Amino acid sequence: MGEGKGSTLVHLLVVVLSLVAFGFAIAAERRRSGTVVKDDITNSTYCVYNSDVATGYGVGAFLFLLSGESLLMGVTKCMCFGRPLAPGSDRAWSIIYFVSSWLTFLVAEACLIAGATRNAYHTKYRGMIYAQNFSCETLRKGVFIAGAVFVVATMILNVYYYMYFAKATTTMPAHKANRTNSTVGMTGYA
């Protein structure tokens, strides 16, 4: 890592993996489908989501985002192991971006996995929540989009985290004065 900017390859890989995850999340939102099924026993209708292409896209987005986060945490050693960060604003920003990126990462992964599940449990009771007029696509609309938004937020925060992490690890701490050559004479008078 030269001059506090980090490896360009790491920056590029994190951005590319995040953008692929974003693309898969958008594709999953566009390809989601569900059908209304009537339960003969309770005479209610509910949505069944087929394990179609949208599920695969959602899982793909999940895995690409996970691999991007794993790559970055492997390179930075999760900020907990390896060389200590130099005190200062770079370390503070690095910690802020680290925590923020993990929060957005967890929300993105939760949205992507929730969207990729085969059946949406909350839509099984369409009659109880007065949602008979909504289609199955409307009831689950936006889960993958929310995941995509958080994927982009995670990507931006990861780039800033790595940038400040690289600055904080390459900054040389100020050296303390050498106290062995002090100008104050502490010798005894004999």
C-alpha cells in the first residue's frame, strides 16, 4: 500500500463485486413472480412464489456481496488483527466507515436472502391483512430493490473504509523526543 491510498486492485475488485451484486438484485426484482393459490379448507387465498430465476438472482447477489465483503475484510484483517492503526482522524474515519459498512452489509444481505426465499410467509394470510386486491408481485415489491440500495451503500462505505484504513496504516506516528540525550543535567555535584 503506497502513499496511503491502498491497492487499486482491491478497490477495483470490491467495486466490481458490489456492482455485480447490484445487477443481480435489480434483475431479481424484475423477474420475481408469484401466483395466487386458494386454500380449500380455509377458503382463503395466498401467494406462492416459485423457485424461478429471481431466486437464483437473489442468491447470486447475496454471494457476490458476501465475497466482496470477505475480500475486503481479509485484506484489512477485519481491522482487529495485524498492524495497529495510527491515532488520528484517519483511524477515526476508518472505524466509522467500518461499522457503517457492516451495518449496511447486514441489512443488504438480509434483504437479498428474504427476497430470495421461496414463499413469503406474510402473504399466506392475504385475507387477514385485507390485501385481496393486491397481486403477489405487489405484496413483495421492493425487497430486492431495498437490497440493491443497501448494496450500493455498502460499496461506497467499503471504498471509503479501505481508503482511510490504508491512510491510517501507512501514517507514521510522531516520534517522541529521545530522553536519553536530555539537555537537563541530572548528574550529581561531587
